[in-house]
Amino acid sequence: MLDIFDILGPVMVGPSSSHTAGAVRIGRMARTLLGAEVVRADIGLHGSFADTGRGHGTDRALVAGLLGMKPDDLGIPQSFEIAANQGLEFHFHTARLRDAHPNTAVLTVESADGRKLGLDQRLMNPLLPDNPGSKVNACVQNIVRIWREGAAEKLTQLVFCDLSTPRGKAASEKETADADTLLADEMGSENFNVYDDIRAKLIAQGIPKEQIAFIHEANTEVRKKELFAKVRSGQVRVLMGSTAKMGAGTNVRATRL
């Protein structure tokens, strides 16, 4: 039997049961169907969701649902900021659908496992074959091509990869038990990592081993200065690293007078 509170509507945060509470439930359903934490979402808004959704907080409600919030969660108005802190990337666009309900959202969501598969399936299972069409192999071909094209000027490439960071000698000796080492444990395979795979393939295609370096190997300020000097001089022409270690503050650009 329904009581008056059921008739009035759901307990929720936001101005609209359809555009806010309903949108939270759509986001939660997408997360439930994925069966894992969402790390990336492409969200298409149709009909009134697209026309008036921003004013009703539909965009924030959908993201809140993807984060696992319920319609009465007080964090819904801050869902964008919470998503940024938790590493959830999202993008909104207008979707024009035929014969669809006016309050419709089309969500394409991706989990961390999806990111691994998109990079190289061996991150999920090292026994799987090396797919020639993988992103890793496409990256290798691009690096080799640019290395050859920039040979005369000794140009250097910075290659970023945030999945499967290497477990170098320093990490194994517990000299650098930092976030990147933990990330390798979580995201990489025990018998496979992208960094070592790329380096081996680059060497096989003619790039000298000494011209390839991982930022993770420079685990002290002195070693970083030595590495950056080699990059500026062209001794190291392929430098690989994660955003955390090789992002803001890394300056390997040569100064020319």
C-alpha cells in the first residue's frame, strides 16, 4: 500500500524527480551493468535532458549516479568535483534520437579493465597473444618513424603511459616504494608490462638501448638531472614515463642561443 510520501515523490537532492533523481538512477544503472568502477563516460543527452537538463542539474546527477551516489546523496551538486578527484573522466554532447522518450540519456562507459584491453590485452592475461593491431604496437611504429625522421637533429620523444608502469630494479630493492610502484602492482601483470615490451620492440627495430630511458629509473634528484642532461644532448632520444612522474615540472627542453 502506498502512503502520501510515495505519492509526493522520492526523497532526493535536486529540483526535479525526472531530471535529477531519475538521472541519478540512470547513472547508477549504467555503473551496475558495467559491474565495475567507471573511469570514463561519454554521455549523450536527448530531448528535454538536452534542452533544460543543465538548469535541473541533470548533468551533475548523471555523473553522481556513475559515482555510485543515490538520489538523496548530498554530494550530487559537487559530483563534477568529486569525479575529478576520483579520476572519472566524462564528456557530454547532444544526442538526437528518433522515437525516444524526451528524458533519455545515452551512456558509453568504460572501466579500468576496458582501458587495459584498449592498450594491450596482455595486461588482462599475459598468456594472450600480442595483437599486431594493438595501441602498444601502433605506438612502437610511430616512435620508430619519428626517431628516424629526427636522427639528424637528435630529436627526443616523450612517451606517456599511466598503465602498467615498470617494476624497475630500484623498485624491487624498495628504494622507490612510491605511488607509481603501487600503480604497477595494481594495473600491470606479474609477467608483462607495457614499458619493457615497448623498449624491447624499439631495440629490435634498431634503436640503441642506451637511447631509451624510463623516468622511473631516475629515482633521485641527481639521477634526474643526469637523465635530463642526456635528453637535452640527444644521448637519450626516447623518454618514457607516467603523468605523475613526467608531467608538470619536467623540463628537458634544450636551450638554444
